[in-house]
Amino acid sequence: MLQVKYRATLPATLISALLLCALIIQTQQQQNDAAAAAIPAATPAATAAKAQRIREPNVMVNKASVETRNAVRRLARSVFHVRWNPNEKFIVESRESPAINSSKLAPHPRLKVSKNTKLTLSPKLYLCHDKYAEQCHNKTASFRRRIVQTFERSMSEALNESNHYYVDYKPVFGDSFEEQYYPSTCLVMEAGVRVLRRTDKPFNKLPFGRLFPRQKLFRNVKNIKTCAIVSSAGSLAGSKLGRFIDTHDIVMRFNHAPTRGHEVDVGSKTTIRVVNSQVVTKPEFDFAHAPIFRNVTIAAWDPGRYNGTLEDWLTSADYDLFTNYEIYRRRYPKSRAFLIDPHSVWRLWQSLQMFAGNRSIRRNPPSSGFIGLALLLPHCPQVDFVEYVPSTRLNGRCHYYSKEMNSACTFGSWHPLAAEKLMALDMNVADDMSVFQFGILRIRRPDKLLCGFNFFGY
Ligand code: NCC
């Protein structure tokens, strides 16, 4: 299913030529830019009910148990090519509370205790605001180096991770010119992260598929000009970015990250929430009833197995999100609550692995943040990702809405988060001041011409 079948038939020289053209177009575009799981222990009852879901719609299973994950091996390799965009300038300028206090949740199933739970740098030393001052420019450049180094280190940490999802990805070209220089934005677009539709097989034949909304993911797509993605990072605390965030046409948030009480820093507008299957399933989040999940578009995801079919997924999701999804959809039939196609989540993982070249990334799904970016980019010409790549506000806190200190939330220990953020930096068109002092990364949807041809072949 997820075999990489593209390119093998194209002669390498032709691909090189196409990519060279793409590079030239991209360079011109940049110059023109004015501004810039845990494994739930399946009980026999749950397993039987899951199997039944394929046949009938009313399955009432509501179980989720937690096991901590182990972690994996990895070897370092190639140097990341992170572009600096000196031409870019910084462009400035709900009412909910968290369903639970996440700091009380321990241990983290998808966030193993890593060596890097403590911050090893002092971001305040690099803080400055005068972009015309040479000293500030130097500080920002040094901070950038430190952050990139930290991501690199996180990527190459020798981990003894299990391959829980049976990822058997084999790179096609490895270190080739094509793999290294094909624009990252195109790789993300071509992953085709999408929500499942009623017409998708096998859901077109299953009663469960009738639960999927008929509506599209976003209304009036043609009018969408700018989008903000608000990471849940602790460094948003005290950012005062709320007004800036609310100026965007679409505002994406994650899981149960609240706005109430944090409006000044994170804004109050929420258009869409990307939620992982833990949040849909665990009783403490009360997905089917909590006000935080009402009157917003929901895109829920669960990775399933790397090579699993959608039928397999229905019976072997990491967390059984289907039951609560069904309850939610029956309770709110007009809601826009979607399930993300798990195949597309793994295609995004492949894009990330392609970006990383011969250097292996963690064989776990990308974070909700990266999935959200890939889901949004095809619908939005310009995406501002807030405090995803950490700025000098970095404070070691996991979330802006909790006091938990854990820099693994920022630099990664289970998701391939460090690779995601290096790839996001590679896609960024904003200048270093915007990213590292103001916390705003800007990603533009690539032109179809830039991407040239469909790399994945779908
Ligand atoms: O923490 P989480 O992520 O909900 O954060 C949402 C997204 O914001 C970005 N982020 C967050 C914190 C931080 N310091 N830096 C960041 O860049 C990431 O892109 C992240 O995806 C998730 O991805 O769904 C995740 O969800 C939590 C958890 O399930 C929910 O918060 C509910 O409690 C996971 N934590 C645990 O499983 C304990 C986390 O690993 C991933």
C-alpha cells in the first residue's frame, strides 16, 4: 500500500533536469517574496466489538488502556540543508479551558522520558528585538545554530525503539540529488494528507462510513488567504501573539489546548482542531461532550499500522477512536468532524524520511502539528506556524497551558519531531528575526509548477 512506486521508471537525468527547473522557479519565488500511542491492551471484548464494527454501525466499545513505549536505535548521517532567507521581513500584524491538567498525566505514553527533558541552552542570552542592530542579528544567528544543533542531536540520539507500526520503508534514491533538492513544500503537498470521505473504499460499503460528514473540510476555500497554526508549546506563554493569530482566516489548534484565559498569547479564534486518538478516546478528555470540541471543525487521527489496510485500521487502531467518534457524530449530526486517512499520515512520514535522506527518522507517526500543517497547506496559500520552531521565548515548558517542564515536547522523543521541525525550517520563508525572536514561521503553498510532477504517483 505504501510502497514507494514513483520515480523508479523515470530516468535519473530527466528527474534531475526537472528538479533543476523546480529549483530555479523556487529561487525566483523566494526572491519575489516580499514579506515573509501507546498500545492499548486490547481486551477480548474490545477486540470482538472492533471486529463487529466492520459489519454493523452500533458498536459500543469504550476502552483505552495505557502502556509506556520503549524506544529505538538510529544512526546519524547527512547534513540538513536549512535555507536562510535574508530577503524576508517579519510581517506583523473560544472560550475554553483544558479538559484536564495534562501535567498530572504521568507517565507520558507518547513522550518517553528522554535525556533531553532539561533545556541545555539559555534562550534569554539570545533575546533581542532590534533587527537592524548587528548585535541582535548575531545573537539571532547564534540562537538559530543552537536550535538546529539541538534538533540534529535529538535526531541522532541512539534509541532502542521498537518498530511498533512495522514500518518497512526502503529509500529509493537515498542521497541522490533528487531526494536532497526536491522542495520540501512539494514533498508535504504530495503526501496528500486528507480526511476520509463516505465515498472512500471500504467506507462506501460500510454503515460506519455514513457517519462521515458530507461537507468539505473547509468552507469557502477560495476566500482563504492566510492561516495560523498554533502549536501548544510552552514558549507561547507571554508571547502576546493572540491578536496576530486572530487576524488569520483559519486558526488551527491541537488536542485540548485551551484559549480561555490565554487569549492575549494564543488568541480566541479556533476554526479547526486536529486531535489525536488518545484525546478522542480517553475519558478525561470527554471528547463527545466537552465544549472545547464543539462548534469547531475536528480532524481526528490515529496512525494504524504502516502497511495496514483501512479494514485493519478499524480493528487495530492505537486507540479505539471510532466509538467516541460515532457518539459525537450521532449527537451532533451537523458537526464537521472528520477522520484523517491513516495512509496519508504514513505518506507524510515518508515525505519526512525523504527529506531526512539516508538518516533514519523515528518509525512513529508525525506529531499532530506536522499532520495539521500537511492537512492545511493544500487549502491555504500562506500558513503562519506559531512557536513550532522555538523562539528565544523557549522556557522548557511542555505546554503554554500547563506547568509541566519537559523540553522533549519541543525537541522530540517519540514522534519524529526534530526532523519535522528541520523540515518546517526548510520550508520557511520568514526571516530569522521572525522565527527565532517572534516565534513565527511562514510557509507558502508551493506552485504546482514548482512541484512539477506527482512524486508519489497518486
Ligand atoms: O502536546 P501536544 O502533542 O498536544 O501538542 C500539539 C502539537 O504542538 C506542537 N508542540 C507541542 C509542544 C511543544 N513544546 N512544542 C510543540 O511544537 C507539536 O507539533 C504537537 O503535535 C500530539 O501531537 O497530538 C501531541 O499530543 C500529546 C497528548 O496526547 C495530547 O496533548 C493530549 O494530552 C502527546 N503527549 C502524550 O501522549 C503524553 C504528544 O506526544 C503529542
